[in-house]
Amino acid sequence: MTPRIPIALVDDHTLFRNALADLIALIGGYDVVVQAENGQEYVQAAANGARVAVAIVDLHMPVMDGYATIAWIREHQPQTRALALTFDKDDATLAKALCAGACGFLPKNVGRGLFSEALHQVATLGHYINEDLVEQRHARDP
């Protein structure tokens, strides 16, 4: 039996976190081991021994936002890959997330298939590039 990949969900919206956990359970092969309302709660879970392969991190949260959380993960848990998740799709947000250390960037309005693909790529390849965002950017800046 293949071991399940441990996942953390870091988002300040409980309903969204729970729905995402349900979706991940349907995808299969993953185990949500941490659910945190903000980066500070994630850091505490890590201090308590939680081991995570992929952290799905909302960029806009109170207390410790996603950018700071991703930077903390990069510095303190280099084996954990962060997938940034946000409603913002602008270039500045994307660049800031990647500079913080995100291994992928995904808008919150994507469907199940694209989410599953992004999670799989971050977990197995170590990175994810959303081709739709790249195409939109190139269409604006030829």
C-alpha cells in the first residue's frame, strides 16, 4: 500500500478549509494532517511535530498571512512545498507569492480537475505552473 501524502490546509475560512479537506479526501492519496486558520497556527502545529509534504496556503489571512507563512515554510521546513491559493490573480500577487517561496500558485475559483492536477504536481514534481495564468499574462504583455 502506497503511503498517503500529508497535507496542511492554512486558510482563515473554516467552511472553505473543510470543503477543501473533503475534496482532497475524494481525490485520494492524500491525508490532511493539519488545518490551521493562519500561519501562526501552522507554525504551532509544526512545533508540535506535524510533518507535511504540501501546505496549501491562503495568501490573505489575519495574524500571519500567507506570504509570511510561505517564507517561514521555506526557511524552516525546506522539505515542505507550499501551494499558494488566493482570489487575486494579478502579476504582483503571483510574483510576491513566488518570491516568498511558493512552489505553485492557484486561484481559488479553479475546478476540481485543475486543483487535483496542481496538488499532484506540487507533491510529485515540486512545482506547478498554471498555464492559463501564463497565457493571460502573455496576452496582456506581448
